[in-house]
Amino acid sequence: AEIFVELFTGFMLAMVAGAVGASIVAAIVARPIFRLKGHYLAMATLGLGIIIAIVIKNEANYTGGPDGMPVPALGIGSFSINGEKQWYWVLAALLLFSFWASRNLIDSPFGRALRALHGSEVASQGLGVDVVRYKVAIFILSAFFASIMGSVTAHYIGFVTPNIADFFHSIELVTMVVVG
């Protein structure tokens, strides 16, 4: 029982709090951003990333500022995940969970609405799909899971700096999406 108390008061609490915070920010900015289309939407999301990077650099009391801050090893009690083989199994479990969650999402009514949106927003709206509601919901869900994976990455690397959220890293990610 002590392990579960420590688990949910340590890194898990911080991870969930970060994910909820990211979801709240996503909910606040989603509607204004989704009024934009095409390149303007991409520019707005890049601009949001730049704003977040500036906030991270300026709030040195909470984030370590431009110097960053160390992140303790992921662990429960005396057990910590340090080696590559241990991280391999943690990430394999996360991959399997992500695959399972994605498959369940795709086969759900929510997933069918998202597939309809992917095909044609106008046609799906004609069929009664609330386009804005579904876009906002998936944006919030994406922010939640991206925050969880960011927390895992921070524990894996062991150190976090604002460079992770800077403009050039955003361009790198967009380039990966376009090229991939």
C-alpha cells in the first residue's frame, strides 16, 4: 500500500497535474486557433509554442529559467528506472498502451466522427458532426497525451531546458511530420 501512496504522490501526481494543465491551456486556446485555416493555423500553433518557451525562460522560480532544471530518476521507493533495458520495457508498455487506446478510439463513435472530419469537414458537417467540438476535443486529448510523454521524456533525459520548447525544435518537429 505504501508503494501506491508514494506512486500517486510523487511523479504520477506531477505527471497528471502537468497533463491536466496542458489540457486546460489547450481548451483555452483551441477555439480561437481553430477559426484559422491552412498556413495561418500552423503559424498560430508555432506562435503558441514560442509564447510557452518565453514563459518557461522567464519563470525561473518554477522552471529553472534558461538554465533548466534536473529531473529525478523515475522510480518508486528504492526501485528506479536507470538503465536502457529498463527504459526499453517502460517505453514498450507505453507503446502497447498507446496502440490499444488508439485502436479503441478509432473504433468508437468519436473515432468515426474524426475519420469523417479527415475525409471532408463540409460533408461531415452535413451529416451532423459538430466539427468545432470534435476538433477542440481531439486538440485537448492530444495536449494531454503529449504532456504525459513529455514527462516521460524528462525523466528519461534527466534534465529539462527551455530549448526543448523553442522555435527551432518546433520547426524540426513540423519538418519530421511533413517529410515522414
